[in-house]
Amino acid sequence: MESQRAGAVLGTADVVILGAGPAGLVLGNILRTAGIDCVILERAARAELHTRARAGFLAANTVRILDRHGLADGLRRHGQQHGTCEFRTDSGRFRLDYGSLGRRERHTVYPQQDLVADLLARYEGAGGRILFASEALAVTDADTDRTRPSVSVRAEDGRPGRWQGRYVAGCDGRHGAARRSLPPGAVRRHHLDLGVSWLGLLAEAPPSLDAIGYAVHARGFAGHMARTAEVTRYYLQCARGTAAGDRSDEWIWDELELRMRAAEHGPLHRGRFLQRMVIDLESDVLEPLRHGSLLLAGDAASLLSPSAAKGANLAVLEAELLADALIAALRHGSTGGLDGYSARCLAHVRQAQRFSQWMTRLLHGLPHAPGRGEPLSPYHEPLQKRPCLDTLRTSPAEQDWFAEQYVGI
Ligand code: APR
């Protein structure tokens, strides 16, 4: 670790943020607006950030948070409201207008790369500092408040160096430097492999349904989510170990149509696949989300399976909670928010995880979380509930509960 303290001091900031995804950029914008001196270190080149298609399914509370901080102009102008799910099974299809149930809230569909572009423009427009192609290698001296933490960095020109701060915010995802820098035993890791894999596809084709489509089929799950008027996200359950390029486009479209019962409900609009990736459904939550002056948010803190599209929504929520806590500490010397940050986040994470795992079992006909056969830990045991599509189809109470959990964060 000594070597990682080496290198010239490239700069200092009150808060050094690792990662320019939803978590890092929302955090950076809120801190900038509050006049807090921060810098974002982002491994990727600027161009890559604008092209990386990720999530895009924003909960009502996420929109409220972004609105509260003046970060929602783009999604207000171009986002599409979605409030209906269509489930397709052997016993037919049923539509659930969740936007008129529960709290009567809808999702806003707005491609994440567009949200990231909006957040970046706003952050830089306000004079925010961000360094692209600057990979954080390790965080050191974060253990106690007596030392200022350092982030060793491989800068764009390849030179080693380090940034010093009062706090470091690890928003660099599940495999980033923040998690890697946590000393052994500093946190507990609650990892659960749900034993299911999806082939995630981005098709250059208009949506085929006017709803979020979930098909439960003997051959496996298939999902349909509009992204824009010209691009649609599909998911196809696949065997663990499948490679993204294993199947031809034609085989994939035929399999999607088979599982979504196109013969009964109409064909899918086909097009070329802009992106393919295999996703193993798992959750990976740390507890606590803080180690000294290093704090984690987003996927670095609490990765959930994509079944209920909670990831980006949790990232925005955690970023706002962390920003509030850091502002109180740096502006007013009040560290209560930082002391309570982890517990506040984890209460939301567990609620989101409970529903996300329920949804995974609902869509894959799993009675429980199979994992790799490992026994469920005391952390995961309470999250299990055997779901049933027929109950969802027939019970108004279950539908209200679904609507509240599905859009809630
Ligand atoms: N140094 C600097 N930047 C890094 C490093 C590193 N060592 N490692 C990763 N990064 C950057 C990535 O390039 C990425 O831009 O950190 C950023 C992490 O962004 P996301 O993966 O989007 O994570 P987060 O902001 O937590 O958002 C989480 O958003 O991507 C969606 O649904 C997805 O659940 C996910 C949610």
C-alpha cells in the first residue's frame, strides 16, 4: 500500500468522488450547488459515458429528487410515462395498470446515457471539476478522521499521482477502487446469486407493446421494455455460462417471439441488436456503507438484480442522502448525517431488495432463491416470499402492493 501513497499530489478537494455514473454525478451536482469543493475522477473517456446504454426506468421518487435539485429538465422534456405491465403466461395475458393503483405513481422512461449527459452538462456548466480517463487505483488513509484520505490515480497521461480530500465518495460501481480499498473485515458483504442469467439486448426497433412486457414460459423468461420510440430493451433468460454472441439474431428473435407468444398476441418489431450482454442475476450489498472517511453509494454500495429496475433509482436516492450528510459535516461540522448514512440507505436497500427478489422468483417460477444451493443467510432469509402470478392477476390487494413496491423507492 506504501506505493499507492506515492506519486505527486495532483490536487485536493473536500470531497473526491470516484465514478461519473448516476450516483457520482447526482452527488457532484448537489455538492456543487451547495458550494462544496469536489472533484469527480472517472475512468472512462468522455465519449464512452455518452454512448453507454444502461438503465432508464426512473421511479417517481427519483424524478422528485432530480427535480428538487434542478436536474430533471431533460427527462421532463423527453421522458415517457409508463404505468402498465403486461404479463404473458400459458393461461393468457393480463395487463396491470399499476399507474392507477397504490400511490398512483408511474415510471419515467428516459435512457440513462441521456440522463448522464444532462447531469454532466449541468455539473460542468456550474464549474464542477471532472477528470476523464483517470482511473482510481486505491483509497488510502481513510481509516480515521485524523488523516486526510488519498486516492491514488492513473491519470490520462499514464502518470501516477494522487488526490487528497476530506472525504472520498466511492461511486465507482461494484468492481471499482472504493470497494477494493476496504480493509478486510471493515464491512460485511451480503452476496446472493439468484441462479438466473439473462441475455440483455438493445434492439434498433420500435417497441412492440404499449406496456412493460413480462413473459413467463416453460423455456424461460422474456422481457420487453421500451427505451425510446426507435430503441427497445429485451431480456431473454439463458443458461448460466451463455456467451452474448452464442446465438444468431434470427434465433434470438424467434425465441423472443416464442416466449412472448407472438402467435397469439402479435409479432415483435425486429431490428438489429445494438448491444448484447449477459447478466447473472445476483445481489451484492455491503454493510455498513461507510469506512471512516470513505463512503459508498450506488452499485459500489448496493448492487441489486435488475428484475425490478431498482439500481439507478437506489443510486440517485443514496447520492442525495450522502450529499446531505456531507454538506452538514463540511458546512456545519455536524457529522450525525454521516453516522446515520449507512442505516438510512440500507433500510431502502432492503425494501428494494425484498421486491426485486420477489420479482425474480415471480418471473422465473422460482419458489425460492436457488443461489448455488448455499443456505440462505439470516440477511436474506426474511426476503423470501413465494410469489404467484394468479394471485397478482386476481387480487386487488396484491395488485396495490405490487404497484407500490414496483414504482416505490
Ligand atoms: N476509477 C474511476 N472511475 C471508475 C472506476 C475507477 N477505478 N471504476 C469504475 N468507474 C466508473 C465507471 O466507468 C462508471 O462511469 O464509475 C462509474 C460507475 O457508474 P455505474 O456503474 O452507472 O454505477 P452507479 O452510478 O452506482 O449507478 C448504478 O446505474 O448503471 C445503472 O442500473 C445501473 O444499477 C446501476 C446504476
